[in-house]
Amino acid sequence: MSFNFAPGAANIIQMTTLKLPGVLAAWGLPHSDAVTGPDVQFLWDFILGVAVFFTVLIVVLMVFFSIRYHAKTKNQVGDHGHTHNTALELTWSIIPLILLMIMFVLGFKYYLNMDTPPSGAYKIDVQAKQWSWTFVYPNGGISDKLYLPAGRPVRLDMTSSDVLHGFWIPRLSIQKDVVPGRVMTVWIEAKKSARMWLQCAEYCGSGHSKMRARVIVEPYAQFKKSVHAIADIWKQNGKTLSLAAVGRKLHITLGCIACHNMTGAPGGVGPTWKNLAGSKVHDTNGQVVVANYQYLKSAILHPGHLKVKGYPRGIMPNTFAAQLKKIAPNGRALDALIAYINSKSKYANQQSLPPELRKSSTTVQPSAKPKTAPVKASGLPAAALPFVSKGKVLVQTFGCTGCHSVTGASGVGPTWKDLAGSAVTLTTGKVVTADYKYLREMILHPGTLLVKGATAGVMSGTYGSMLSGPKHPHEKKLKAIIWYLNSLSDHANKASWPPGVGTKK
């Protein structure tokens, strides 16, 4: 029996010839849609070619010499007459040096080109945090997607709010570390429309594998429309969105969804937002607090101040206050996020809702007789009664009663019942009188006068910017609130009253 190997050998040679280009291509980089892609590909191919050539050369010479000059007999002694060869040694030193210098010059040239954005490049700010990417466009638009104009250079200024991340878009031949505390700059220019992925290339924690973002390259005209559309978060398809719908967009755009799920599933990096608003929350001190509007607001703006049982402190960055203020300086972006949290909770109530969504049960009619708390034995001035009524409405509007009861019952913050004019013990052990100066400071700068038993940082410090200053347009509102506090106290006296009966002296 005989076998004819010729057809099989021919088939193998044919298949190898056809498949070899594909195999070699698989060794290279992914196809690049960037204008800098050819430079990167050339340098990669050059280094790979040099490495393969010398690897094959050295292996072939090793095999050749081991066969050609192996000992013929057990006792054969080699020729030790040759100690060196100057020409050969110079050859294998100079040639690698020249090749390495070529690699260095090309690499440095391409690096400078990729690291120096062209003048007039479109600028996008990139914010990296565990485990999401946020992109801020020049018109104020914020998105979790990176939109790029085809055929135009784009400058990316990248920052990290927590740990080291890696900005990597394989199809655009770009990878850059994003270092905390520094602004890392790079530029890219995509040649044609495409959709691809951005992936974090540095291990950054348990959610690293999910830290991706969609990259959308569009013609310039469509790019402008996309960026214009995301600039107005309050509308979609020309229609005004509800506050909760805007909050849902922010939940995704700001990366909240990476740590806070909306399904109630346990095991997340942060507490679930499912049924959070209005519920009772256990902190690490064993205390139980109610997740009302003030609590939710403080949890977002000052996350380090509220320690939830079962979750480590310091994971959530404190950058959201600035981000939300940039989106809407009037605080509506924050309220939108809180409205969305409320929309997912069966415990949501008037105290957990943003002020603009609450059903107002009290309105002030200038001609109507004001409804105030009974005048105490010490007696409030008759001229102060309208301000008491106004202060009561403001307290409800600002959500103060969500933390401070007016009945003497315990709550998140000290009760306002019989507070004005009373003796108050601070965490330092010092006893002070709750006079007008104290009440004013307590509202404007809550962290400076911390009552014994209270938790630092729970009350937001935003009231200072809203109400402070003798010439501030809302100074009368602050005095009205303090008049209302006086109306609740049997200890109220002239020292706890606002000066000038609610008007500037």
C-alpha cells in the first residue's frame, strides 16, 4: 500500500499562502479610524518586524552552530585560540543601537504629535470616576456618551476624582492614563462616522470591567445637533420633561447608576435607591434617621458626612455638588435627582419631595388674618405676627420640619419646640443661650454650633448663601423664620427676637 502526499501538501501550502496575511494582521493592532492611526500602526509593525527578524536569526544560528560545531567524540576539546572578534562585536552592537535610535526618534515624534492638540481643536472635558465616564461639552451639556465630529480634531482634558483610570479607545489608537489630581490632555480625530467603545485600561476596583462608554462619531452637522440636544436636559424632542424624568437622565449621565441600583438588589457599592426616599436609614452609630429631602440633599452634596450601616465611608466622591451646580446653579438639577429617587420609593412623602413638588397646604393672604401659633406669656409684639405666619410657610417650603419637629418630638435635628431663649448644650460641653445671634448662626452656619447628641454634617450649609447678609434680598425671610421659632417657645424674650420686628434697624 502506498500513499500520495502531494495533494495534501499542495493544499497545506495553498491554505498557508491564503491565510498568512490574515494571521500576520491578527498580530498587529486593531483597525484604526484615527488620523494618527497609520503612524501608530507603522511604528508597531516596524518594532514587531525587527523583533521577529532577530528572534528568527538568533534561533537559526543557535541551531546551526549546535549542529555544525557539536563535539564529535566524548573527549574532543574545543578550539580556544580565538578570544574575540572586534568587527563582529562592533556589528552586533552598532546595528541594534541604530535600530533602537530609529524606534526612539519615531516614537518620540509620534508621541509629541498625539500629545499636542492642534490649535482650534474642539474641547471636551472628561471626568472619570469609579466606575463611569462623564463628558462635559463647551455649551454646558453633560452626557455619558462621547460624541465626536468626523474629520475634525477634538481636545480631551481628562481628570479623575478618585483613583487611576485608563482612557482607551482601540479603534482610535489612543490610550492615556487619567491620574487623580492632574489634568491629562490628549487629542483625537476620527476619519469617518462610526460607533465604538471607550474602555478603562487600568484596574480601578470591582466595577472596572463595566467602566465603558459609547463613542459616537458623526458628520459635523449631526454632531452639532447631538451636542445641542444634550445641552438642554430639561427637554426631549421639544417637550419639557418632568423633574423626575430629568433626574433619571442625571442618574445615568452622572454615573450614579454605577453604584446605586434602582431594583433593590443587595450587594451594590452604595445603597440601593429603590424605596429609599422617606424610609428609615440606619447609620454606623446605630441611630435611625429618616431619608427626607434634607437627608437626601446632604447625602448627595456631602456624602462623607452620612455613614450608612454596611457601606464603607469615602467611596462616593464629593464632586457632585460642583457638577450639579454647573448644570443648574439654582439647585433644580439636585431637586431633579431627588425627585427621581422619590419616584422609585413607596415611602415617599411631602417631607422627602423637593419643595416645588410639595402640595402647599398653607398660603399667605396679605389681607387675611395670619394663622400663627398662640402668643406666649412673655408676649410677642403684635407687629411680629405677620412675620410669624410668613416664617411658618418658609419653614415648610425649605423642608425644615423634615428634620426639626415643632412639637417636642425627637427627629434628625433638635426640636424647635421651646428652643428660642432656652439654654443649649453644645458638643463641646459649653452651655449657650439660644438668642437671636445663636438662632441666626444655627441656620446660616450649622456646623459651627453643634448641639450635643446631633450628627455633624447632616444639615446642609446652603442656607447661608440663600439667606445671609444684612443687605441680602432674603434677609427678611431669615428673620421671619426666627420669629416663627420664637412663637414656638415659652422661653422667647427680647434677646431671641430679631431686631426691628423683622425690618432692618
